Amino acid sequence: LYLSEKPDVDYLNRKVAEFLKEELGLESHFRLDIDEYGAGFFYKPKNYIIRDLSRNGLIKHGVAFKSSGHSLGYDNALMTLANAILDKDPNIREIAAKVRKVEEWPRSSFIKRLQLGKDPDDYDNPNALAPKLARELALVSKAAPKAGDQLEYIVVPPECPMILDKARNLKPDLAYYRKEIDLSLIHI
């Protein structure tokens, strides 16, 4: 529950206890606790970014913002934009334009990660991303990936995910990564 004003927690706890006792005949072990956060914004239910006052940082929640499938560059761009928005930075348009300049990212910012949920041969669709990347890695490294392994890859033109070791000398698909950033701009 997200509130814009601090409620009287003791009053709410008493009311819940009374309701449970009177309506259901139950003793209440429910206790409402309040955690205070700074500014935040919300995109769809359970997808939000809020300022954590105790650690002076941001908390991302929900797959729209913290999917493990996003690149490091996406995460950096998202946090830069989120800070600018929550700080009400008057230069937000310039900041948004700057984070879209994926051609200026270091190569490490293009890396995406995928964790194998099961052994590659156990996937129903052998052409799905996870078993495809696992086969590529097995050919390059001579070691068979297994359930729980994390695979690193980048997307090369035209929107083709490729295991990192195999894509070492290839350029990332800048249009793909720019689109990834543009989708974050829509969310925030």
C-alpha cells in the first residue's frame, strides 16, 4: 500500500484488530508497519522506482524496470533518467537524449545475461533463446552449460542474440539497444 501521507499506524492496527474480532471472531496478530520513502513514480501495478531515504539510492521493483534480461547500459540509462525525474532536473530532455547515445557506451554496457532455468536439452522449444545460446556456448567453450548457469550475450545486427565469446569482434546492434532505452522512456 502506497500512501502520500503518513497514517496513524496505532489507530489502523486497532481498527483491524476490532474488525477481525467482531466480524470473524479472530484475535489479530496483524501489525501495520510504515516504511518511509522519498519521491517515486509508478508504472503499472507492482512496477515502480522509489527513492530509498535510508540508503540515499533508488529501489526498482517490477519486471518493467529490473528484469535480468536488460543490458547494463539499460540499467545505467534507467537510473540516470529516474534520478533526473525524481530530482525534477530542468534538463531532463538533454539527459534523455544523452542516455540514447548508445554508440558512446563502453562494450561492457551491451552485455545481457540469461540464466538457464533447466538443462538446454530439456527446453520444449530447441530454438528458444536459452537453448540456442547454450548450444553456441558449448561449441565455443567445449563445456556444456547446465541448469542454473548464467549465459552472457550481446545482440548484433539484425537483432540477433549471440553468445559473448562468439561475438567478440562483432559490433552490437545499436538500433536494438536504442530501442531498449526508448521503451524505458515510455515507462517513465
